Amino acid sequence: MKKELQLVLSPEEAYDEALFQKTVAEKSGLSSHKNLIIRTTKRSIDARSKKVKINVTVEIFSGQNPEPLINSGKDYPNVKNSEPIIIVGAGPAGLFAALRAIELGVKPIVLERGKDVRARRRDLAALNKEHIVNPDSNYCFGEGGAGTYSDGKLYTRSKKRGDLRRIMEILVAHGANEDILVDAHPHIGTNKLPILIAELRESILAAGGEVLFNTKVTDFLIEKDSIKGVVTSDGEKISGIGVILATGHSARDVFHLLSRKNILIEAKPFALGVRIEHDQKLIDRIQYHCQSDRGPYLPASSYSLVQQTVLDGKQRGVFSFCMCPGGFIVPSASSPGEIVVNGMSPSRRDGKFANSGMVVAVELEDLPKYQKYGPLSALVFQQEVEQAAWEVGGKSQVAPAQRMMDFVNNKLSKDLLETSYQPGLKSANFNDFLPEFIAKRLAMALPLMDKKMKGYYTNDAQIVGVESRTSSPVRIPRTKEGFEHPQISRLYPCGEGAGFAGGIVSAAMDGERCAEKLIEKYAKMDIGSA
């Protein structure tokens, strides 16, 4: 017998496993039955009222074994001797494109400019401790891309991009906790992502695919408006039936290469601002309506804020981005001479601080002075802001910072708060170096956000800058139905770097679909049953 229930539980009832089993058995009316199997299928936190509730959907099985929770496993065919496709970039889009190609009987050759996850750690340590930026191995470049060393948030609104459940199941099959199939806002954690990414790579290699590290693409092999392959930095030419370009949003050299070769690209709106750091206990008190701490059962709370601003007759949104509960801020520059910050959290989200990007929507009409750069206009603007932050920070990875209310009041902070940002902070007035329209809109929005989260606007929080890699400032166009570049055949722009995804899951789904489209057209294979 199988029974499904939708329950509203207290945090203790939901997260204390023994109490959860007892409570569900009693509420189901099956507590007298022996050997009950209780399985959670959905779980979300409702903190809208003063008493926090947990909404849970459960399945109860009595006298029968449940079907497996996941259908996607690690059983891939061997494609060692199959025709190859080239995938540039080993982020979520590239890795999932490779796995989908294997399922469809095609051999993926994944080219990654950076290092594998283990070797990459040494460069991240040098970045944090010695302020040395390796342009090919950093928080943006290397196995797994920018998503490897991140919170591992798996929430996406892009339901139409592909099979969301399938992506989650593949992640579970490669080591992610099954909770990601249940929680409304799932995450993996920066401490667990590297192991998972390495498992994805092992599946590719075991099936006969190739993953080549320290292999930077510097040119394309193009004949009669059709891409035949790529050229690497050591001069090697690698050919395939098509190229999936999944380089991520920070591969500026690739955007410049496309521009030099007169391959169609477009400037794209993005968002730019700062990262704001609060004490996690303050955010918990606001969100969970608690007097002291959140207690032993509730996870570190998060928030999502949006505030519209009007400046010079133009309305732009100011919004939180990549909120990291119990996390830390990291240096995410991908070239020397720039400051970029990002946030991440470990799986337990048990750090002292909460941080989130707080960014302003940047439209192309906001950048009249940069129009001379054509499709690279937004990229050049982004880069100049990062270089200005580097100058202000003292020409190292020490980041400029300012207390929140001091920023709004255009006042240099006499002292700064404790921070999670390892390279260190330097007091600076962001009004002196942020573009004026960015600084003014942030200053307009922050006090108003206090009406939505009473206590959020405080001088016991500080801004750290700059948060500039929210999405790609360039779009590599593709056809709506076929996903192929409209000018260069067999070229498939993919993921965040091409402007078609915004996170781990949406990038993974986009990678799968690009692989399907390429293989359907050029490998002449029937993918309907795969």
C-alpha cells in the first residue's frame, strides 16, 4: 500500500529524523503498521508568519518497496571509436553536453583551459593568500567552471529549457545528496562540488570521451562559413563534426577572438554592483522572527530583494543576486589588475556571515560612451569598473569596502567590520569610483529595502566590491530552433558565456540541448529514443 500526505510541520518535526518518522506515521494513521517506509518528495520553508512552518509532501509505503528515487544512473555506452564533437569549456554546460553526447553515441572531446579540480585548489590558495591571479586557473576557469567553487545553488526558473529532474538525478548519481530532489531551493555546497565534478569527468572518460586540461583554444578552423575544429595555444588542431562553445561568462579572450574573426556577437545587458555582508544571525532574526538564534533545526536563512529605481527618467531594477547564507566572499578576478568578488557557501551553510550580490541592471543605453566598442561595449565597461576597484584597493586583491549606511550618506568609513573575505578589505568611498548611475541607484534602493526586511539597512553591514560577473556582457547569437550560430554552421554557442543560461542547472540543461541539436543535424542519428 502506498499513501501520499501533504503536511505542515514544525522545524523540529521536519528535520529531526526520529521525530519526523514518528510524526508522519501518526498523522498517516498507519502507526500500527510494521516496517513502514517513509520518503519525503517535497520540502519547503514557510517563514511568512512569526511561527516558521515546514511544508512537506511524503510518500508512505506499507507492505511494499518503493520504486527507486532516481532513474538516471551512470550506465553510459562506450563511444571511444565514435565520431567526435568538440566542447570548449568544462563547466556545467560543457560537462552535461559531453554526457548527453555519450548517451547519443557520439564521442565528446572536452577542452578546458584550466586545471582539474585538485590542481586548481593550489591556484585558489595563491589567489587568496598571495594575491596571485592565474589567468587560466582561478574561481572562474578550471574544471567545473565558476560553479565548482560556489554555493552550488540548483534553483532555476528556466523550466522550459529542459528536463530539470533529469539534471538533478544525474547529479545525485554522481554523488550529490538526495535532498536536492526534495528541497524547494536545493544546493550542494562548495565543499562537496569538487568531488561531484570529478565524478562527472570520470563518467566521460570511462565511456571513451576525452577531457583535456590546460588546453586553451586560441583560434577556430573555419572553411566556407563552417567550423571544422579549433586550434589550441600550443598549435594543435583538433577537428570534429561540430563545436559547442561553452566557455563561461568570463572568457573575454574568446569574445575578442570572435570579434577579430568577424563572427557575429552582440553586446548584452547585464548587472553590476557590490556584495553586501551581514552577520548571519541578523538575517536569521529578520527572516525567522526569532529573538536570538535560529535554533538547531532551521537552516541558515536567505533573502531575495528587488527595488525599482528611477534616475534621469529611466527605471532600473536593483536586486540581490547569488545570496549565500552562512557563506564567505571570494576573489573572482580572472586577470591581474582587476577586483571581482563573488560568494559561496559550504553545504552546511554554517559560517558566521551572510553575503549577497546587490546589483543594478545595466542596459546598453546606459553606456553611451562605450558604443564605439560595438559588441564589446558592455564588456569594456565591466572591465574598467573592475580595474578601478583594483586601483582603489591598493593594486592587490584587497577589496574596497564601506559600511552600508556610510555609503548611502557618502561618508568614508572610519573602520570596517570583520569579514569572510580572506585577502582583506580597505576602507573606500564607493561613490568615488563606482559609475555614478550605479552608485546613485544603490544608494536609492538600500534604505527602501529596509521596509521589506526591517533591520537590513544598517551600518553593521558592509559593502564589498565589485560584483560584476552576474552574467555575460556579450551574447553569441544562435537560431531559436536549431541553436546553431546564424553565420557559422556547426558552431553551437552554449550556456552562460553565450548569454543563454544563468546558473548551474540552466547551463547544464542548455548543454544537453546543444548536444542534441548538433548531433541531430550533423551526426544523422535518431535521438528520439535516447
